[in-house]
Amino acid sequence: MVLPRWDPSPIRYIENRDFISNSSSSGSQGFGRTHVVMPTGKHEATIVWLHGLAEDGYIWAQMLGSFRTHNIKWIIPTAPTRPISVFAGFPGTAWFDPNDISDDDAHADIEGLNASAEHVALLFSREPPDVKLGIGGFSIGAAAALYMSAYYILGESPTRVRKLSSIIVLSGWLPCHEYDIITIRS
């Protein structure tokens, strides 16, 4: 069996300087390259996909680009490089510092989660009003997506998303599950 050759032509790049926040959040400036896989047909939905720990957006852009989704635009940002506690402080890309996952959120990186949520909000803000919006991710990206989605579901949308239509999570967890999630934002 011969597999079709992957064609990277649907992948586009967004200059992250376009998404630098005017807020005082320092996390906005450390995000890496954002990859966009354009739909092959009419643009009806946009999904922001958040990669796993120590990965980058390009890996997922290659895979999602091979699906050739007809009406879905995929936006795959790259997380900032930061010291990661579970890697003994060595740097890697992460949406937030997961600390010790078995530690029951004792030292949750709320600042990192909120900076990532704000970055995703900026990505969503550029989308046309008639398209459906979704968020998803793998591993730590799934955790960040669940954190952001929990606010939306509870009616306390910090990401100012007008309508979140889908959540896709692969191998993730809900960070800060022991906290009152609405109080964390204030």
C-alpha cells in the first residue's frame, strides 16, 4: 500500500506580533509561531488546537493538515518556552507549568493558565462572526483547553469567546479542579 504524500500547502503562518496583547501580561510576548491549516472548502468552523508538553505547533499542523477537513480552519499556536518543574526546571514549551500533577493543584500555575487563555482569546478575536468556534488539545494542551472551557460553560468566560461550539480533549485533565474556578479569575 502506498500512502499519499503529505502536502504542506494548506499550512499558513501568523506573525505573533499581530497578537501581542496591550495588557500588562508578560506571557503574551513569549508565544512561538502560530500555524494555521486552512479549510479546503467553505470556512464554517475554527478550532484552536493546543499541543502537548515540550512540543510545538508545527507537529500538530502537519497531522491536522493531512486530514483535509473541508470546512474547518485549524489554528495551532506554539506555547511559550518556560522552566518546567516536572523537568527539574529545564526549559520547554508549555501552556503553564504543570508542577507535580499528583500534587492536587497545591501549586497551580494560574498566571500561566490565564496568559494562555488570553492568547487563545486573541486568536479567536480575528475569526469571522459567522463561524463556529472550538478549542482542543493534547496532554497539557488538553488541560489548558479544559480550564478555558470551564469558564465558558460556567458563564464566566474570561476569554471573551462569543460562542464556544466544541471542546476536543485527548489525554488531559482539569487543572485547578480543587479550586472554585470562578474565584480564581477574580
